[in-house]
Amino acid sequence: MAHLVRTHPIAYLNPTMGKKPQKTNYKVVAENRRARYDYAIEDDIEVGIILTGSEVKSLRTGQSNIADSYASVDDGELWLTNAYIAPYDRAMFSHEERRKRKLLVSRKELSKLWNATKREGMTLVPLVMYFNDRGLVKLKIATAKGKKNHDKRATEAKRDWGRQKQRLLRHGD
């Protein structure tokens, strides 16, 4: 008996229509670029943040700064301290610019963060604040150790050497 061999693929396995374009709403609001220079980043985690309406509107205009801020575990809750969100001009009830803001994280992750800060002497540093694809404000915080001056110089020298290598490879000089 002759074997039936298909020379073409089955039509329903190969969709003929193209993929729908990804509609991403991801927008970075504030970035702490100095954190990677001042700290050795161990691990990072995405957390939610409780904000008022005027704070969200102000963030949509991109007026915020997290460079001088830090996170801490107080009384079993995670707080963001010293983050600046500019006042929103058209708000009926404005907000404090540098108030403590509560961060939303699961209990398991909160206990990990507490252990890292209290037992291991780590610091909780905010890296980036952004709107995720669903339009919610999220904050990426990292557990980090502070670098000494010689560590910072070594990091800077390594980065400079990487730039020089790229320049040499591009130009061939």
C-alpha cells in the first residue's frame, strides 16, 4: 500500500495573517542613573506605589525625581522616602512634593527585603519609576551595597576601557 506523503504544510497550522502590532504603553517617568554608580546592585524587584490623583497627573507630564530617594521597611510596611513629584497646577487638592509613599509588595517579598536590610546591611535603592503596559505606576527597587571610592574608580575605568575598545573596533586606529 502506498504511503501518503504531504508535500505542503497543513493550512491551519500556519496562520496566514500577520501578527497584531504590540500596543505598549510603557513610559519611563524617572530614572536613578546614579544608583548603578554609587551601589553594587544585587537584586531588583518591581513594586506598586500608592499615589493620589494629582500625583499621577503630574507623573504623566514627567515631572519627578527619584535620585535622592530610598526605600525602607517600617512597621511591616515598605515606604518610599524623599521622592519628588512636582505639584500639579490644575489640581483642586494638591499633594506634598516629598511625602512618604507606601509601596505595594507581597509579604514574602517584604520579608526578603527586611532580611536584606536588617540582617545583611543592604540598602533599598529605587532604580526607575514607570507606567507599565496597563498604565499603572510601578517602581523598580534594588537591594544594593554601597561602593567604596576605589570600587567606583574601578567601575569607571572598566567603562572607559569598554568605550575605548568600541572606538578602536569602529575606527580601526
